[in-house]
Amino acid sequence: MGRVRVAGFAVSIDGFGAGPNQSLEHPLGRGGRELHKWFYPTRTFRAMIGKEGGTDDRFARASAEGFGAFILGRNMFGPIRGEWPDEAWKGWWGDTPPFHAPTFILTHHARAPIVMEGGTTFHFVTDGIAAALAEAKAAAGDLDVKIGGGVSTVRQFLLAGAIDALHLALSPVLLGRGESLFADIDLPALGYRVTEAVSTELATHLVLTR
């Protein structure tokens, strides 16, 4: 059985994992793209968008390798709120999403699975995080499950004690407002401790395990 991991999750110096006012123009909220400057030059990211070259960053590689299933919150899938108006929206990523594995979307509104190119199938789970995790673990087999975000989703799994390891990329950015990752969460009380800290030019990488 694999582990449940958060990997490559970027956070601002003031603790925000996304900026405010998510929209089609600002999928990560206003200022949210700044959090991921460490990731964009890497070979891992460039391969995701069909380009060659890039830097070899072990944290970037670890954020994409070894996963057999993914769990995303509704906001990570798209900006639509409430009932699905139609079947047109299929995620931010075009016809070939970067997951290449079963991907479970947390939502209050049912929708039929969407089979995409490249091995990704989006499944919509309306029964909460425990049901999504059970389905993801079954789909992943011996591989890991990645809690891909957004902030609210990571917080729910943290509070449930379901995350085995959490890799944060602490970016030298101040957002001022947005979605706070750790507000009112007592990580030591939940059993988490910092097991690795590596500083690079564009981010400080922190690994927390329990």
C-alpha cells in the first residue's frame, strides 16, 4: 500500500497557498502564479506542457512521480460553483491533463466520469474526503495517492490525519491575502515534524512527515 502525500505545494512567506479572487484569468487567485516560480523552469514542468529542456530539480520530480491516483478539490478543477451548468468544462488543462491516472474531484454536485487523453479519468466524489481517499487508494494500488490541492482540500486531509508526508515549496513572495494553509491548525499536535529543509534560489523546500 502506498502513502498519501502532498508534494510540490507552494506557499507564500505569509502562509497563503493561493491568492484571492480565483477566476478564468487567475486560476491560482491574484498573485498565485508567483508562488510557483521555482517550478516553471524545471524539466518536470516543461515536460507537462510539451516542451523540452529545463533544470533537473529533485523536488519537482518527486512532485510528479510515484503516484497512482490524485485527489483535487472542486476549485482545483475549475472556477465553476454550484450545480454543473453543462458538461462543457473539463478542467484547466486541455485535452491531455498532466495526471495520467485516476483523479478524484471533491464536489457536492454529481457528474459522470470524464475520460481524457493520456490516461486521466476524472471521477466526481460527492461523499466526502473519506470516500474519495478510499477510492483513490484502491485505484493507486501500491503507488502513492497525491492530495493535489487546493488549500481547503489539503487542510481537510491534514485535520483528518490522512497525510503521511507534506512537501512545501516556501516561495519568497508576500501575498497579503488569499487562502491560508495552516491557520488554526496545530501541526505538532497532529504528529507532524520537519524532516528535511533545503534552500534554493527560488524556494525553500520543507518536508513534513508524521
